[in-house]
Amino acid sequence: MAVFEGTFTQTEPLRLAVVIGRFNDLVTTKLLAGCQDCLKRHGVDPDPHGNQVDYVWVPGSFEVPLVARQLALTHRYDAIICLGAVIRGQTPHFDYVSAEVSKGIAAASFQTGVPVIFGILTVDTMQQALERAGIKANHGWDYAMNALEMASLMRQLRSNVTDSYTQTQSLPAAFPNASIGKLTAESEEV
């Protein structure tokens, strides 16, 4: 048996995307700054003109899942960070948007196998949002940490599960001492 756990090192090869809702940008820009600070301190180049992180701005949180899914379908990214803020008002709008955004982000991750990080603040007041975007703590940092850990974990799982799978597959009797990796080379020689 084995234990798999994501790490926060060896981030040089990682490719990330950040999808940011423009609505409540007073909050989302602060979340983005915390996210970028974390990435930079963990060896990721957050420069939008660099080759590690792409940024996509959308009108609001409701549009985030669609874009996150489209990005994940490219399989170009090791993780996608979704940032937004939904603040309760005096109508049920908050409930509908919050529910759909959370379902959409989860679905994007499940459907594509790419970690899609839920970084959407769902709060009752602007004060609560600002506290979570930098006054007391910046959850943008946490979302970036989650992305790094999950990207690392998924790389490990893909590598180790694939290796384990190829090592345990039974081979035809004609190749008693071959492994799956050697099978192609040997079958070409025959």
C-alpha cells in the first residue's frame, strides 16, 4: 500500500489558470492579489505574460464555472482557481447564484479530472467579504495553496496509478518475462 499527498514544492512545471469574477471586484482583486502572492512565494511565476499562469476575467461568479470547465477540457492546466464573491442581498438571488456556482465548479472538476478550486466567497455582508479578502486574512492565499497541493497530488496519482497498472497487467504466454512497457518494443522485433 502507499500514501499519496500533495506538496508545495517542485512547482516549476505546473500550469495554472485563474478565473476571476469581475462583479464585486473590490473583493475579487484582493483575492487575486493574495493568490498571486502565494504562487510567487511557492516558485510559480504569476506574471500574466509568463508561461505558468493564465488569467480569465468573467462578468460575475455565475459565469465562472462555464469558463473553468472550458479551460479544464483543454487539459493544458494542472489546476484552475476560481475566484469570486457573492454577497447576500434582500432577494433570493444570492441563494440561486451560490448554489449554481458551487455545483458548476464541482461538476467541472468531476467531468474533466482537473482540480478546479472553489474560491468563491459566499457571505452575508461586504464587511465579511473584505475580512476574508485581506482585512483579517486573505483566502486567495488558501485557494492558491489548495491548487498547488491538488495539482501535485494529481500528478503523483496519475504517475503512480499508471505505473502500478502497467506492472500488474498479465501478458500473453509468448512474453513471459516482459513488462507492458517492453511489450511494444519486443512485438515490433518479432
